[in-house]
Amino acid sequence: MPPAFQIRRHFFLILACCIVSMPVHAKSNAALPDPMTIVVGYAPGGAADTTARVFAEQLRKAGAGTVIVENRPGASGRIGMKHVLTAKPDGATVYLTPSPLLTIFPLTYKDPGYDLEKDVRPVATLVNIPTAIVTGASQPYDDMKGFVEWSHKHSTQGTSLGVATLGSSGHLGILALNDNQHTKIEPVAYRGASPMLVDVASGVVPIGWDAVASMMPLYDAGKIKFLGVSGTEKLEALPKVETLAAQGFPEFKAATSFYAIVAPARTPDETVKNLEAAFIAASGATDLKEQLATRGLLVAPATAEETSKRIHEELETWRPVVKRTGIRME
């Protein structure tokens, strides 16, 4: 066989392989709606907004086309949830939701504005969200134990806790702490973590609760300090901060939340599978993990089925707490 013929044959074999692979790649890119909107129910700058934007960028890098992040703050995230659940069920509009809207609100709100079983379809879990209680950098207490002691001595009429979400695990934790420690800490709701933390830093409210990720920018700037984190283990990003449980406040052991993607209940199975696969694939990107880790968020991908199971398990965890505290939201 002449050398020139061999070269041409080799070239056309390579070209054929490329052509054969092109439809597969195109199909992969076309699996998601284009454009697709990830709705966030909180103001820009918080942990939910950060997570949505990091995932949107990774999806775009993977060839998903146009991925938009849209902020619809208000009603502790329920405005954004309602907007998504009433959207066309084609996968083009999904909601990045903190877990309390799935695991606590159905227990605490008389009418949260949606039926968890009838209206919501889990798509995937994205990250675990360690939470924490913080205070302004100039406040006279350096941990939660110190704050409780201070509040007993100096705030006999009561004090307050800033939260971005009423009915959240932080809200329930504080109510339980009030019962157990004889404190009078009243949760105050904000439209998002960012405005709440500004008030914490300036001393308008003495303490605030939210995701660690929401707090890192002001912490790094020296404006706030951590009094304690949720769960039972210290965070790699905050090695000197003790857990609230280790300080004698077990009310916050289960306060580590998570972010999940949900869609309208009537979204077709194939569309949900495509969304699930895309978000879980994005979770594997090293730079995405690093970006979120520096903000105190732990990438923890889980399928739609696994997410649904976790939701129902956590509902049963919080059910007796809600019953004991008697919390009821309107």
C-alpha cells in the first residue's frame, strides 16, 4: 500500500471517529433546557446565591448553554419556591432550596404555599450547609457559652437573633435553647443573610444564625466572629471554633442543613434524570469543590431518590421538636 494512501486512510479514520463522536456530545449539551434558570429565594451575596452561581458557571463550562441565576427574595424563601413550582414543568426553571423548606416548613407553617408531596419534585442534593451563630467583632463575648452568660446578666428583658429564614433549624434551635437555658432570645427575620449580617456586624442585633458560607466574607474582613458551629465536628475552614454542642448546647446538633435542586412535581422523568445527572456531574469538578469549601460549604451530591429519602428522614427528626416547642408559623 503506497505511503500517501496510508496517510489519507489514517486521516479519514480520525475524521470518521470525530464525526461519530459529535452527535453524542451535542446530545449531552442538548439534554438540559437552554436557557435554564436557577431561582434563589434570597438576596444576592448569601450562601444560597453563592452556591447557585458556582454551579451555574460549572454547568456552562460543561456545555449546558445559558444558565441564569435569578434572585427572588422574601417570605423566608417561599416566594422563590412558589414561583418555580408554578412554572412550566419542563426543567427550564428550577429552585435551589435550603432544606428547611422541605424538612421543617411543612411542619411549622399552617400553609407554606405548597404541598411537599403534591407540588415538589426533588432533583438532586448539592451541598451540606454547616450553620453557625455569629456576633459583631466588638461584642464582649467570644463563644455561645459566653453569650448565654452575658444575656442572663445584661439582657433580662430578652435579646434577639437575626435569621434569614423563620421556621429554620436555627429558629427551632433557639426556641429549644430558650426552654433549656431560660433565655429570652427572639428570632428576627430578614430578607436574606447579607442584610442580617450587616446588622449583626454593626450591633443592631447581638447575634445571627445562618450558613457558615454566608458569614465568611464578613468574618475574613474582621467584622464578625463565630460563637459556635452546628453539628458534632469542627470545620476545616474554622479550626478554632468549637461546635455549639461541645459548648453544652445540643439543640444545634441537627442544624446542619443542605441545598437541593427541586422542580415542579409534573416535570417528566427523563427531564429530571437529565437535570440530576448534570448537577451531580458538576459536583465532581475540583475547582467547584474548592470554591465552595473556602466558603464553608461541603459538596455532597445525592440523587433525586436519595434526596427524597433524606427529606423524609429529617421531617421525622424535627417533628417531635416542633410538637414540643409548639412553634406555628402563619
